[in-house]
Amino acid sequence: MAAKVEAGWTCSVCGRTTARLAVHHVRPVETGRTAEEMEGLCYDTANLQVLCYECHSKVHEGTRGKAGHQERQRMAAARMRDAMERADFGSVPDF
């Protein structure tokens, strides 16, 4: 919501002002190689772009749309699980 307010509720591509906006990650979160890098990409305001739904759809053309997004999310979750399993948590007790 803060990104939309900061952008004045205006699409950064076409300039349309509307309440129906998407906040797009310029560099996809799932491209991070570690959990920390993915978290950084997720919350880095410099990695966000406010777009109307029409422009957001155009940005994702050729990326297999929703199915491609869901597959990338599954891959990102798997990478995060792998990173967590490899992490050294020291003396964290088992529950």
C-alpha cells in the first residue's frame, strides 16, 4: 500500500491514476539465490514498480502468465526450504 501511496496511485508506465494497481517486483523475488537475498528482493522498495493491471499484464506477457508465476513460486519455495535445511542453527532445540 505504501508504494501505491508514494506513487500517487499512478501507474509508472502509462500514467493512469486508479485505485486498481499492482505492485510489481522488477527483479522477481524467486531469482534470489539465498533466503536472505529473496527476502531482500521482496521488501526492497527500489525493486518495486506500481502498475495498473493492464500494464502489469503486459509486463508478464511471455512469462506463461499465472501458470508461470505459480511455477516460479514453487521453485522459490523449494530453494528456500533447501537453504533453511542447510543453515546452521547451532543449539536450537528440537520440539
